[in-house]
Amino acid sequence: MELELNTDTLSLGQRLSRIFTSPSSVFVELERNHAWFGALLVISCINLVAALPLLSKIREFSIMQLQQMPDNPALSSPEAINMVGTTAVIGTIVGALLAPLLFALIVALLLKLYNAFAGDKVQYRKLFSVCVYAYLPLLLSSLIGLVIGLTTPVESFSNVSTSLNLLFPPDTYTFPAMLAARIDPFMLWSLYLAALGGAILIKSEVKKVGVYVFLVWLIYALGTSYYGALKMSTMV
């Protein structure tokens, strides 16, 4: 793979925008200057802003799900119902803030494990910076989810997704449906960008790094989908 060399320093805004148009140039820049804090802060804040307008629906949907469960005296009091709604709201806020960080930490660790056996040795913090920027397609997914969520009734809120789970009826918990819920084009896009950036820094082939990253993701998707479907079948 040939990369166009560019000695110009990219601003934060240019890095964020070029991830969608010229990701290789961003990753080449990160090889020289692997600053990541500003990008992570911007991404996390936008992710939170995309979640805030949906908090009231998330709270109402969580309470609605609780009320559809079999009678449980421990969950029948107003205090317990209120606690469930509050927990859902807090979980959404914390998740929105931490999701970009957790993605970067985990995927950078996977790249570092690959790097331990192949390519030039690269510091973990450089791979981490790559994965921070690789999260941007998932941020786009959050913004699309905001639009879908604002136009979706509370009772159908489980349909708010950009994954292939949209092809299945609501509240379907079979193995194919659970697997489809993990197949999100934006997640795959982010994983590709992480593999691309990792390959550039490690000086390895994008194909090899990409196959490694996607195989790990596939094992995770299959395992969690099978476990989730099995668990739900025992609850019916």
C-alpha cells in the first residue's frame, strides 16, 4: 500500500474530518504526533450530547420493560420503579462518556498483542491514539441513533439501532437475531480503520491486521450471541 507523504501538521479538526475522507493521512500524522486527548474529549462530549435528548425515553422504556416482567414484590414499589429508571439514565450517560475510551483501550490492546509477534514494535499509546480516531464511525452511528430515537415511540424503542437486528421483529432473542444485533456496519467500519491505522504504524500489511482484528471480533460476536440466546431461552 502506497501512502502519500505529507509533512504538514494536521489540526484536530482536520484529523477528525479526514478520518472519513483520507484516513491514511491521519494515521501517518499520528505516527509523528500521537496526541489523542483532545480528540477523545470531543468525541466523548458529542457522544453524550447525542444521548441526552433520549434520556426521558430511555427512562420510560426501562420502566415499561420492568412492568412487563412477571410479578415481583421487590420491584413493585414506586421507589423500586423509580430506581430502575434512574439507573437506566445514569447508565446511558456513563456509557456515552466511556464508550469511546473503552473501545480505544480494548482495540489498542488487540493491536499491541498482534504487534508482539509481527511488525515493528510500536508503543501502546500510539496504537491507542489510532483507535481513538477509529471510533469516529461509531460516533456517526450515535448521531443517526439520535435521529431514529427522536422519531420512535417509546414502546418501540428497542428498534433504535443501526445494526442488522432491524431485520428481525422487535424483542426477538434467537441466536440469529442476537448475532445480527452485533453486526453493525459502523462498528465494522471502525474496526477497519483501527486495522488500517495499526498496520501503518506497525509497518504490516493491512490485510493481515484486518483479518486478525475481524477474527477476534467474530469470535466475540458468536460467543456473546450464543450465550445471550441461551440465557434468554431459559428465562422464557
